[in-house]
Amino acid sequence: MRIAELSRTTDVSTATIKYYLREGLLPSGLLTSSNQAHYTEDHVHRLRLIRALLDPGGLTISRIRSIVTTLDEPDGTFDPGSMTAVASYAGPLAPLTADPRTVESVRSLTERQGWDAPVDGPEFAMVVELLDILCELGQERFADRLADYAEAAEKVAAVDEEVLRSCDDARSLAESLVVGTVLGDSLLSALRRLARAGRGTPPAHAFVASGASEAGS
């Protein structure tokens, strides 16, 4: 297909497609003349991947370039850590500045869950940081239910593993890791809101009224 057809198929303007070509996000088409190129379904798929990572994924052009460059490596060697790192966190320094009680709480949680996650890793650090923020905001109620949230996360992680095991090859696995990481949190957040709506969760003022009524009884 020519670039105009590629644009119609993907609903991406030709100007944007040319920009992605210049930035190295999209591989060049097969030249059929000095000013014409032929594009394939692989280009369609790549454009859809770029758009997904850009919006709603929220990644920068440079981050997407790094990801697709890795996907295009001929040796098929992919580093899951570099492929799925969406943002840079404080990492191993975070627990040093956090409340020691929070660090110990998260450490105990990982031991109970049987999670062999490094204490100096960014995932551990982010949980510690978020818990400290919740407590600073007076929202300890969420922190108090950490074990329940962890159980839900364990189920989600198990489903993730099943999905990744179903991938046919290393390239498919690498792309699934990226897409699942970038869009997975947004999907879970949307499902959480959908569940609240489906359960008929009452508005905030109803909870306030209920709490006041219980306090007065």
C-alpha cells in the first residue's frame, strides 16, 4: 500500500507518518521509485503500537523509539527490565528516606506473599513511597488493607504470567511485556471504576451520612 492508504487504514495523518519515519519509530517502506514507497501490514501494526504507547500509554517519542528499536533487533534478545521501564523512580534510595516502619511493613508483606522482589528495586521503593504518601494524607485506611490489595495484585500477576506464556515467540513476548505494562495499569484502573459502578457504590456523601449515623448510635 502507498502512504495515503496506510494513513486511511490507521487513521494517522501522512504528515505524522512521515514524522515517525524521520524519528526512527517506523521502518521505511520498500522504495518503488524515487519518491514512492510500498508499506505492508507490518507498518500498520507498528503504527497502531506507536499510537497505543503514545496515547493512552503516555510514553514520550524518545522512549517509544528505544522500545521499537529493541523490538527490531535482529538477534531477538530482549531485556524485560529495559523494555518495561515506563518511568524512573527513586529506586534503592527511597527506603533510606522513607519511614522505617513502612519499609518493614512492605518487607514483611513480600515475605508473607512469597515474593522474591529485591528490597533495593524500584517496585519495592514505589510501594513504600505510595504508602508513606497515603499516611501523610491521613489515608491510613488504605494502608491498613495492604494485605487485601496484595492478594488482588497476586491474582493479577498470575493472569499476566498466563498471558505471557501464551506468546508464540520472543518478539511477541517482548511486545506483550511492553503493551501489558504500559496499558495494564490503565486497564486495571478502568476495571476498578467499572466494578464500583456495577456494584452500585453510593456517592461520597452517602458514606459520610452513614458514618455520622453510626457514630451517633
